Amino acid sequence: MAETAVTTPTVTSVARPRLSARAWVGTLLRLLVAVGIAIVFLLPVLWMLSISFKPPTEWLEYPPTLIPKEPLIGNYTFLFNPGNPEGAIAVMTGAAEPVMPAFINSLIIAPVATVFSVIIGFLAAYAVSRFRVGGNFMPFFTLTTRMFPPVAFAVPLLVYYSAVIPSVIPGLRLYDTRLGLILMYIAFTVAFALWMTKGFIDGVPRHIEEAAILDGASRWRVLFTITLPLVRGGLAATTLFIFILTWTEFLFALIFTQRYAITVPVQVSHYAGAIGRFYGPQAALGILASLPVVIAGYLIQRHLVTGFTFGLIRE
Amino acid sequence: MADPLPIIQLRNLRKEFNGTVAVAGLDLDVLEGEFLCFLGPSGCGKTTTLRMIAGLETPTAGEIYLRGQRITDLPPQQRGLGFVFQNYALFWHMTVFDNLAFGLKVRGLPPAEIEARVKEIARGLELEAVLGQRAARLDLSAMQRVAMGRTLITQPQVLLLDEPLNNFRPGLREIMRAELKRLQLNLGRTMIYVTHDQEEALTMGDRVLVMNAGRVEQLGTPREITEHPASLFVASFIGRPPMNFIPADYRIEGGRALLRHGSLTWDVTLWRQAIEAQMRNGQVIVGVGPADILPLALASHGEGEPLRTQVDLVQPLARQKILELKVDDLLLKVVVPGTFQVQAGEMLDVVMPSRALHLFDPLTEKAILLY
């Protein structure tokens, strides 16, 4: 382009390189900002990835290196087959337990809770959006359960869930069960599902539904053949969001499980705490734990795009 | 033309939204096969009335009858009426074929018959080429035709249309208007057409219902409405530019009945009885159409007393000019042929023939019937 300017020094060609230089600087600046932001967000992930391949001697090494000097996959194999590392400490913290049961628990609890939460939230949102069920403040009131620090519910729920004094208060026998966590997760996320899907349903013009009704369709038919396909992308986005919430939930999983219903986030916490410092396996499990979310996000990516552009449905 | 049997009857139909009256007790007989237009400014209740007929709004009071059957509480699915929405309300996620087939699928028709009927209606509306396309990708005119086709395919008894031409640019609008009218003539089906565009209503409607503030101002043929507006509102709403209104005193001088405003005088002896019977307090509002004020040069002899005015403004249009003439404290809008030569600032003598006057009572705002 600079060449063009030299060989044909007309007004336009003189102006062009100057403009493109400005554009070039702009592109460079944008790129720098993007890289800067990417580093801020990605560095912890890269760090975790790095540690997950480091031998114990490098975990706390100073100065730290991003690339492991002696990379190994022992941290990953340890997760599934811990053997008997460092004896008593590992047994005490739970690090000696293989991670498969926790993964299976999480892979059941999170998806099931998510699906029910989204279904219930969607139907509730439809009722609120179209029929104003419960009045104008209903959607707001559904948020009241989110207005307290969640841990405030821990003790009352614990009373419900467990047999406090078996002969007097039998309880629901949901302590340390998958069903217990599933119910809890549905209860805590359904308000989010309602609010998110309500936004998408509100975006579907009433006239489209009325047209279907005048064509003879029942409300249920309208809901499933007209409204649902139109908010499909929104439902995908909501599903992903709620799946992330339930997949990574730690506090209640920690309080309400002990042995049988332990989830991945709880298992992650077993490797490093007041005692025990299995940073390598912990990082390895962190990487593995993020995979389902990454995969789910990738699979529904196409729907996410349509979901977010469907805010622009034509009236 | 039409079998004079009412297909839809509204009796004292009323709708309030949170205490605001949208439709204030409407009585109407819609005749079989007619093209009836609801005309009025936005918020006058015309769309609400249409939606109540369709069953999309529940009336606060009153009854709706379809062929003599009370349908006030019947759900919209069971009324068998077609509705075309202002913005078409197509099923954007479906193909044109699926849009057209929707009503038939809902009725559980066999796929072969659905396909045959969709193809037939697509041929009639020139949609064959786009049957496989997503509805969201169509151009406006095709969307409008899909909306019509989707409604027509279930063969509704009455077609209700809510400003379906609103989104069209002016040139296309006239074309679509003619298309719609032709379609209605071919189908011979009753149509109720809501619009705020007087030109649309007056060119398409067999009858026009003029509404304002939830009430009926006038129901009549386009000719009746333009030539004999029943109220001040109708007279001011219809016509472009609208009618000139001049408040005038009524008095008897030497055996002649006169209306007078400043230097303007009309001799209304001929209608003396009618005026005195209908006038409330000795005052009348005189309405004069912009085409009923004639420059003296264009008037035939003896059309009335010439009146001297000053030309304040000349607005040339394609075939005519709109003049604003100053007389006393009045500014009169007058339409003259485009060939008529006149400059702003000139003096111009005009006549206002008494036979072209419309008289209104200032209290009731109703027309004073002269015959």
C-alpha cells in the first residue's frame, strides 16, 4: 500500500496510507487490549493446567515456571487410583478416595437438577409472562430465596433432611443423598430459570401466539409448537447457565454430603486445606471438572447465538 | 351485492381497561359479504372492537352474535373467524409451507390434503416459489400474502384485518390495496378492515364506520361520509385538507335567514325550518369543504356574494394548489386546479355557494340536517 502511494501520488492514494496507518494502530490497540483481558482471565486457568502436569517438587517452587520442567501425568492417574499416598493425612482429608464416585454423583445431580429447574422455570415464566399469574410482583417474590446468604438455610434444611433424633424427628432421610442435593439445587436455581426464560418469552410477540390460537390451536399446542421453538436459543442459554451453577455448587454439597453423595467440587476441596497439600491432583481435578461445562457450552454454542439474537424477533 | 342478512351483530359492546373506557357501548350489524372499514384515530377503540369480535379480548359488557348465535364467551379457536395482524405475526421459525399448513394441521387433516390445499392457496397468492423458505426471510409483500393465505386456508366465515398495509411504503400500499379489494370481491367473503387511513377506508370499504373515543361517529357508505358528515369530528377527520369551520350567528333580517361571521354572510332562508328545529342557542358552525370555495373566475354566475380575500400562502401539489386565504380573522384552506394562476399576497375574490355548506350545532357537535 505504501508502494501505491509512491508510484501514484494522487490525492486519494496519498490519503489512503495515512488512513490505513490509523486503522493499523487501531487494530493493534484493540489486539493489545484483547490480549491483556485474555491474560487476566486465562492466567489462573493456565496456571492450574501447568501445576496439573508438575511433579510435587515443582508445586511450590520459587520462582515459579509456567512450563513444567519434568511434565508428568501422575497427578491425573492419582485421581483415579490414589493408592496410599502419605498415609494418614490423605485418608483424613479424603484425598485417598478415587474421584470416580464424585464424578458420577455430579454427572447425575447437576444435569437432573438443571433439566427440572429449566422446565419448571420455563412453565412458570410462561404463566407469569402471558397470564400474570400471581400478580405483577410474583417474579420478584421468587427471588426472595436468593436474598439471604444461602448458608442461612443450612441449619433449617439440615433439620428437615436428617433424622435429628430418629425416634422423635424422623426427618426426610435426604442427608448425603443425590436426591437431597437435586431437590435443593432445583429450589435454589428455579428463580434464575424463571427470570431468564421470562425475558425470552416476553420477547415473543403475543400476536404470533394469538394468530396460532385463531388458527384453532390450543394453548398447549401454541406453547409447544410456537413459543418453545422461538425461545429455543434462550432455553439453551438458561440451561447452560443453570448447569454451571449446579455443577460448581460447593457450600451445600459440602454441608449435606458426607460420603455417598459427594460431588466434584467437594472432592476438589479434599486435596488441599488446613492439612494436606496435594496441589497437583487438585489442579488436575480442576481441569477435568471444567471439561463437562466446556463441552456442554461447545455443543449448544449454535443455539446460544440464535438465542441471543432472538431478542430481535420481529414483531 | 350483499345479502342484507347481518352475519355479525354487536349489541352494546363495551370494553374497559383498568377503568379506562376503550369502547363505550357499540351497536353494529355487519352484513354478509360486505367490506366494512373501521376508521378512526389511534386509540379510538377500533382495534379493540376487532379483537373482541375475534375473541382475543373479553368484553366488559355487551354481546356478540355470529349468524344469530351468541358467541360472546366462545373461545377464539371455536369462532371460525380469520384475523390478519398489523405486523403479520408469522411463525418466523417455520417455512412458508408450514405457516400456511398450520391451521390445517391443527384440524388434523391428512397430509396429502394439507399439501394439496397449501399448493392451491400458494398458487393463488403467488407464493409457490418461496414455499420452502423461512418466513423470516421474506419481503414485506410476501409476508403479507403469507399472513392472508394462512388465514384464508381455513376458510373463515369472516376475515378481520388490523391495519395490514401499515408497513408498506406509499407506492406499494396502493397496489396492495387494490389486491386486497380484488381478493375480497373474488372470495365474496365478509371482511372487517381496521385502518386509521381515511383514503384506505373510503376507497376499499362498502361501508365505513367512523369511530372516535370509543364511540361511533358515523356509519355509512364512503359517499355518505364524505358528502354528509354526521358530526364535527367526521367532518374534521375526513378530507385532505380538512373542511374549514367558521362559527356563525344565526339571525333573521327582513324575512331572510342569515348566517354571519364578520364580513361573511350566507343566506339560508331555504333551510330556515330545519335550522331552527335543530339549533340549540342561536349559533351554528359552518363547514365549508376546501373544494367548495371557488375563485370568482372559476364560479358559474349567481353562486353567491363574492367575498374579497387575501392570498396568504400557495402550496402547489401535482394537479392542484392549496391556497390559504385570509378573511377577517379566518384562514381558509381552498383547493384550486393546478392551472389556476395566483401569487401569495394578491387579493382574490371567492364565492361560497350556500348549497355546499355543512352546518353543525356547536353544543352537540352533530350535523344539522338540512333536508
